[in-house]
Amino acid sequence: MRDEELGALFARAPFEQGGWDVALKALASATGSSRAQLIALGEGHTLFNWVTDVDEGYVEDFLEIGGHRPDVNYRVAAARGPFELAWEQHYDAICSAGPNEAYMEHVRRWDAQHGVQTALADEPRAFFGLAALHSASDGRTTEAQRATFGRVAPQVLAAIRTQRAIEHKGTELLLGSLDSLRTAAVLLDGTGRVRSVTPAAEGLLAPETLQVRRGMLHATRPDLDRRLQVAVGLALASRRAMPTELWLQSPQGPLLLEICALPRHEWNFGFAPSAIVTLKAPLGTAGDQGPRISAALELTRAEGEIVALLAQGHSRQEIARMRGVSAQTVASQLRTVFQKAGVNREAELVSIARGVIEMAAR
């Protein structure tokens, strides 16, 4: 395949279903390789690791041995500047000082001992690399294969930048949706760094509870911060759909954090939000909404506070914990509220309450 045709495949890759897989397989074929690899390494972990025609379990095996570390992976140790090639002679020089047996077993297991690679970009918090992986039967790379690989690499970087722009646009759309719903949320990318904070969440960040420091979300208390970082790490690594809950104590009362992975497309490069931290505040930190709702719907003060908490997104179980009562008590109070408000469903009640809050905020 000619260089122009390869370049065209990568240019289309961000826009087509399976486009990246098609383009990388074409690169593998053009360089006489069994597989091609596109990888990004972040601060202490792997952002993504795409390898063509590899059996299930490869990525898990790579992560288990710490394959992102230069003291483990001779390919990472051999990395040079952007678009500078490294190949078998560089791997040999590193391995001569004592190869890492875990990684050597890894490449033998997946039959990817040889090849050529280059850094596409070496950014402060991410390293992007491209590789053509040769199996034992492929043998070592030839000068012609390395030349083809080197000519195509800049076009791969151009496609990654296009992918990044697309994913950033998706971030803007998601942020706009959350903002319109007045959701207090912090969006994190594949490295765990803060991509966006909704205005509602900004109002809940405070020095004594939760802050964004150096681009990362941190709890002020060290023990809670450790739990927060573990929860974020689990969400990013396992794509956990079920949220992890973490409670913080603020001067205004308890603050609930829900850490949850966001759905990801197969060829997501980590630029788009990968996890969301939703902040749910007690009534006192969101304004004096309870009395307004009580007055508008002719409820008792306690009933108004419960409806206000529902309108903020809290579940019945959360409200019970926050108010120090049983879930059955909250359910009983809500049945009375339904009758007074003339509704049959919780969603109807929340809609009315949010309308009251919005009118009061004007």
C-alpha cells in the first residue's frame, strides 16, 4: 500500500466506525508486521493500549506486569524523541544490561519480540507512541519497513489530534447538558484529571472540603482523599458503571460524592470524559429552598425539606440518612406530600419543586 493510501486511512479513522482498527491493520501489513500498536502512557498508568489482532487478555496482562514502566518494558526504555525511530538494535542494548523477565515472558506469550516504534508526542502528562510489532516468524524489521513506518507516523499524529478535537467537542456538549439540568458535577478524563466543573459544582468546592489542585480533584482530609483517589482509579480502570459513594463533612452539613465511570467507545483515547463525580449537597448549602417549597405547596417544614432534597437529586435512602430517620418514615411523609401536591409520581413532584426553585431564583 502506498504512503498516500495509508495516510488517507488514518485521516478518516476518527470519523469512521472501526476506522482506527482498519488503519492500524493496514500499517501492520505495509511494514510486514503481525500487529500494529497505538499506546498512550499517563502519569503512572496506561491511558489506552490498542493492538490489532491480539487475543483477549493482552491489555490485562500488560497492566498486571506494569508494562508502562521503563524498568519493565524495554520498548518504553528505548523511547526517543518524537518521530525518532527505535528498533531491535536499541532493544538489544537495553536488554544486554539485564532484561525484565516478566516483560520478556509477556512478549513471548503474545509473540511480539521484535519491531519498530516511535514517540508521536511526549507531553507533560502523556506519552503517545506508535509501534509495528513483529512476531518471531516475522523476524526483525528491515530498513525499508522502518522507512515506511517513519513516513506514516506524522499522519498518525495528525489523526490523533483530530480525534482529540472531536472528543473535546463531546465534552462541551455533555457539560452543557449537565449545566442545563443544574447538576453539580466534575468531569474527569482518562488520566483522572479534571476536564470540566459545572457551575453548580463550583459552588460546592471549598478549602475545608473539596478542591481542584494541580488539575486533580482532592479532598482536604488525607484519609478521605486517599479513598477518593482509589475510587477514581477503580472507575477509570474497571469502567465501573455502579457509582462509589463517599461522604464528606462540610460546615453546612454532609456532602455526598458519587464517583462513576462514563460509557466509553471502543476507540476512546482518553481525551473525552471517562468518569464523573457528582456532588449532592444538603439543603443548607443550596439555599433556603425548603421553606419556599413548603409555602408553595402548603407543606410542613419537614415535608418541604424532603421535597427540596429530592429536587437536588438525592434518593430516599440518602434523605433518610441525612435527616437521621428511617427510609419508611421518608416514604410515609412523601405519601402525604403526594396527596397535598396532587401528584402520583415522584418525577412529577420533583418537576414541580424545581419549577418553584427556578421561579424563586429569578
